Amino acid sequence: MAVVYAEFARDALDALPLDRAVLAVFAEFVQAAGTGLVAELGCGPGQTTAHLRGLGLDVFGVDLSPVMIGLARRAYPGLRFEVGSMDALDLADGELRGVVSWYSVIHAPPHVMPSYFTEFRRVLAPDGHLLLGFFESEGEAVTAFDHKVTTAYRWPIDELAGLAGEAGFAEIGRMLREPGEGERYRRGHLLMRKDR
């Protein structure tokens, strides 16, 4: 499945101008705050990590799947990719200037989501930035749905922003977009800053 997904996702951003705009805004905020490392957590085959590098960020990717990391290393040999878990990163406290979770927290069951935010906050420097991409539920409840990899979850944007706030993040902005051709669900994006 990883090879099929890598082929499908490789050029996906090319047809998504609003998504590219959100990533560009994140990069601009990170760069305005100074230099430092950015991690894409749940990077899959690495296409978003490579896009972020193209935006001028010093970025590396982390994914739980060794197969995905192998695909990313082959596709983007000049970038750093590591096997690891988003909720137990092998990084020092405050090591990162930015964290991107681009449709990777969708597989976290709702009861474990707070632990992800806790880990994101731990590894971010003061005033570090977090960008989440996810499927929006268009309702008042978290909704499970069938995904080719494993069960995934759609979140009400206010609820996900609230959980991040409880973990010590301040919202900077959000963007919702309607499903494009071939997409099933509305997409949500949250840009946040680590509170001191």
C-alpha cells in the first residue's frame, strides 16, 4: 500500500493552491521567528517535506513506517528522514522551530490526541509554530471513517483547536476548504504558536 500511496501523493500539492498557500504561510511565520529545524511528523513518502524545503525551511521528516521512510529517502536523497513516532520523538525539549502534521494525526484515536499535542509542545522552542492538516467533520462530533491504511477520524475544527489550546498552543489562523475533485471530505488547517 505504501508504494501505491507514494505514487498517488507525489504531485498532489500541484493541484491544491489553497493547501500550498497554508504551507507557505507556515514557512513565513517560522522564518520570521528565526532559524532552526522544522519536522514534518508523519511524513509518509516525503513529498510535503520536500515542498517545505523548497520554501526555504531546514526540514526533516519522521514517520512510523520504515517502508515509507525508505520510499522518502529514495525519492529525496538530499533530505533527512527518520523512523519514529509522533508521540515519542527522539528530540530534545525545545529543539524545533516548527512542526507540521499534514494529515498524519487523522489516524490517532481521539482519546490519544492530547498526548500528541503534549509531545509537539515539548519539542517546540518558545514561540515555535505548529501546522495541522486534517479532515474536518462538518459537525459537532469527531467522526471515524474508512481509510485505505487504517481507521481515520474527522474533527470539528473548533474541537481540535480547543484541544491544542488546552495543551498550550495559541491559534494564529485557520482555513477550511471544500472537497476538490476526487476528495470526499472538507479539509481543515490550523496554524498555531506555542505559548510560553
